[in-house]
Amino acid sequence: MKCRLIIVFPLLTLSAAASAQTDARILSLPTQVVLGSERSENDIRLPLARDTVSGDRLQPQTAGANISEALQRVPGIVALNRQNYAQDLQISSRGFGARAQFGVRGVRLVQDGIPLTMPDGQGQPALFDLDSLQRIEVLRGPLAALYGNASGGIVQGFTGEAPFYPTLENRSAIGSDGLWRSRLRYGGQHGPLNIQANVSRLETDGYRDHSDTRRDLANLRLGWDIDDASSLTLLINSLDQPETQDPLGLTEEALREDRQQAVSNAYRFNTRKTVRHNQAGLNYQRRLANDDEITVMVYGGERYVQQYLAFPGSGEFAGGGVIQLDRTFGGGEIGWQRQSEAFGLPVELAAGLTYDYQGEDRLGFVNELGVKGALQRDEFNRVDGQDAYFITTWTLAPKWTMTAGLRHSQVEFESEDDYLSDGNDDSGSVLYEQTNPALGLSYQWTPALSVYAAVGQGFETPTAQELAYRPEGSGLNFALSPARSLNSEIGLKLRRERTSVSAAIFHTSVDDEIVTGPDQLVTERSTYANAAESTRKGFELALEQRFDHGVSAYAAYTYVQARFHRYNTGDGDLSGNDLPGVPNHSLFAELAWQPPGTGFITAIEAQGLSERYANDTNEDQAAGYAVFNWRAAYRHEVAGWAVEPFVRVDNLGDKEYIGSLIVNGPGGRFYEPALERNWLAGLSLQYQWR
């Protein structure tokens, strides 16, 4: 029987012996949120690499449709716009997630404590409510493993509090290739209620042929201050993206002929994707009389996907060229937190239990030249994730701070095969289980400078999509193992009034790295396998300096050497090859000017990536590039109104380059070209009732 009910009965009984309360909070260890993500003067004492993007940098004179515009300025993160809304963005952290051919994996996505990453480890960045975000927190390195499956990095969005006075805003923009986006947003505080709501629509013809897109989003956040000690937050998100055309990746030859063309099979099979996603979450927090704090979070939703692929899928074990997924998902978390003392030293404790579920009807049909044909696959797939965690931070001495944690995770995949006319019952299940410890130690050298070191274990299960096909035969590929990692890092942080510096050196070794299977290179099915071992080592640096007269400069640089340490395939020994999709060098830099006392701002940006390989054999690659962008805006306020026109020009030099890669793409279709010179212009109108 296919279970459609999600029943979550989390139970947690914890006790702690502690004698006294501290006068002030030491560090923030919230449960569903990123470690240390509550903004605190003590951030410099946290032994981790963590960056915040807030204010105007969240939507730097952009259409506000893609989180990649904000994330590209974070060291260690590569965030790429595919120019293909049928496949979403590419986001990787220190090489984790670079192989993803669609969606985001290896990096966990969270908004306001509600996971946007499913229990199998795959997330959709289009679900972020960018129009209401106050800031984005990005965590990388060993301590990220304390947040469960596929946490090579964590990206979490925080919705801001609504303005005190009711405020209504419209922000609209037009740009190259028929781009148009408009949003309507309302925010206000009404007694104990805090309301934020917005709706938006995006339309574009796309840079490439066969790329038409329409995407509608609606989001609601209700905050209720129940009393001085407790609060309740409700979040509702909805996405509707019908019939988004997919131009597919280009071969090197096709790229030279016409970089804007779509693959011929995109027209022949009318490749396209429809997505409908609805989700709701409830977050309750209460501080008890003894200064304990409890948090209870529950969420649930449904997701429907129908995708037309570039082949018929009519052969034996093919599974169809039209994929239809009907998913329900949900879960919950209960967490506990305490500020206390032990052995006369300040200590903070946090612990909790989580449960996540996804159940999915998967159907496959023959793609008869863009029309849904005969049934080829019918199954129900279920994923259950259960976690228990404990995190503690100790102030060992006035200058020494230790953070340690442990997380135990169980992820079970189960498949019930209802397509028995082929004579095979491919039902089955597999359980992945892992306990991940992590430890960090920081030393505050001076009030403005700290150094730290951290080490931790992590793991990454295959996603449901990666398990979907076996190299031979039908059914899920239960022989695929999770990747297991050992992460280490040392770093420093400098925080002065006008200067900010962050630097980190990291090393990661991964056993059973999940890679694209060799069969995908000769068939259209996406199959996956395990490589024996890979390593990632590198360096991150972020510099920010503010000058007189409103001038500021910022730069983020990352060096990553990501290689297969041991990897043998039927085609030979690939040990020593670079991991595809991971550039050795990446850079973002910005010089901005905002004259004091005016509403004017302008900036020049520079972005660049070094060469990236397109496949495991390192036989094909995308050349490195550097491009420059310019943006400007002016904000004027009068009598309750605020008017802000803005303009942006990307790729000022009109350079032709590859924006993103489809790693190990079938038929050599690796390349997704970026836009040449393109423009955007928009206007924001806001009225506030005072």
C-alpha cells in the first residue's frame, strides 16, 4: 500500500546538570539554522568558515530571480546560472555538488529553519523567497557535517522582519532576450502579528533557442509574538513553472556553429519540463524559565514534475522518455538549547531529533516525438531520514573556544515496483547509516583577530534520481554506496571598523565518490557509480575595505585542487585526473561608490573562473574567462514614497564563454554557453503608510 500520510511523533527527553546561568549568550547554536547564524559580536570566535550576504548585495540591481547573483561573491562557492530554467542553477561548495546535472546536491538549502533540500540530498534553489530575504548565511567546512546528509556546505536564507509601518512595493525589470520580471510585496506589523507576502512572475524567451520560460512564485510569512518568551512562524511557498523549454547542452562542434542554437533532438522530442511545488512550514520557539529554549518545527508539501527527455525511452529497461513524478514530503524537528556553566566555565548545549520523509509516484512513458506514449515504468519510491544530534560550545579560557558535535543519520530508500508486465519485480530497499563527529577550536589572538582549526566527518547518499537507473536491467541501483568524507580546515578572521579579512586552508578526502557511470556516455540513461577515492584541497580568501567618501572594495578568491586519488574504470585508470566541473581558481571582485547623504550607488564587478574539465577523462574542457559588469541605482524618498530606478550591464566586453557544464553529458553535449553583453533596467516603487 502506498503511504500518503506523514505522521511525525518526535520525542525528546534530555537533562543537563548545570549549576548557574551565564550573564549573556556566548555563541548561538540554533537547531534548524546554521551554526552561529544569529548575528552576534562573538562571530569571530566561531571555528568555522561562514559568510553573510545582506542588504543591497542580496539583489545588486538584478532581476531578483536567481540566488546565484548573491552567492557568487562568497569564497568557496561556485554559483552558476545555466541560462536554462528547466534545470535550475548550479551551486557547489569546495567542489561538492559540481557534478549535479540538475538541481543542487552536496549542498544543503534551508530557509527560516525549513529545509529546501529533500531527505535524499537534492534541493531546488528556485524555492528561495529572494524577495523577502534579509540575509543569506553560507557555512562551509568540517562543522557543516553536523547538519546531516549531503552537507558539503549549507546555504540558509533568513526572511526579514516586516517593517513597523505597513508597506507596499512593486519592483519590475526588463532586459535582454525578452526578460521581464515583476513582484508585488506587502509587509507590516499589526499588533503581535508580523506579515510578509509577495507574488512574482518571470518570463523570458531565453538566450538560446527553445528556452521559453514562465515562472510564478507566491510566498507568505506570518510571525506571531505569542508572549515575551515564545513565538510562532508560519511559512507558505508556492511555485508554478509550466512547460519550460529545455535547449539541452551543446557539443563543441555545435558551439562553434551557433552558440544560441538548441540541439536538434530538443525540437524532435520537444524537450520541456513542468514543475508545481507547494510547501508549508511551522516553527515554534519558547524560552523556559530556567533559560532553556525549545524549538519545534514541522513542514510538508507536494511536488509535481513532468519532463520530456531527448529520446524515446521505448527499449527494454529504458524506463521511458517522459518522466512523471508526483511527490509528497514532510517532516519535523524538535530541539533543545541551554546556556549554562560547567566546571565554572560558560557552556552552551544544543540537541535534537529530526525526521524527514518523501514518497514519490514515478511513472515513465515513451516520448513519441513530444507526445506522451505507452507506459514504460510505474513505481512508488520512498525515502525516510532520521537524525539525532548534539552540539556544544565551551569557553575554555578567556581567549579559547571549543565547538564539538555529533550527528547520527539514517536514510532509507525503498521502492515498490508496480510495472510487472516486463516480467521483473524490481522492488527493494537499502539503508544508509552514518555517525559524524566534528570538532573545532578557536583562539582570539586580539579583540579583532582570531585563528581556528576544525576537523569533521561527513557523508552524502545518492539522490533518488541517481538511484533511478541500473547500469543493466531495470529498477533502482541499490549497489550505489554513499560517499564518505573527512574534512579539515585552519583559518583566521580579522574584523576592524573598516576592514574585514577571512582566510581558510582546507583539505578533504572522499571515499566512494559518486560519479556519472560510464554507461551514460553510450546510452541516454543517467547512471551513477562509485569512484574509489578523491581529494580536495585549497585556499579561500575574502577581503573587504571601506574608504572615505563612500568608496568600498571587496574581493573573494578561491583555489581548489580537486582530483581523483584512486579511480579505475573499464576505460582505464583515471587516478590523478581533476574532478570535472571544478575550477582551480575562481574570483569575484567589486569596487563600489555610494556618496554619503545621497541615494546613488554604482559599482564595477569582475568575475572569473579558470579552466574546467567537462568529463572524468579530462579530454574535454571549458576555457577560463574573466568578465566585467556595471550597475547603478538611485533611491529617492518623499512623503511616504520611495522611488528607485536601476540599471545593469553584464559582460561589458561582449565575451563569448561557457557559463556552466553538464558534467559527463551524453553524446559530448557538455556545454551551456553564457550570455554575451546583456542589459537590465528596472524600477522599484514603494509606499509606506505612516
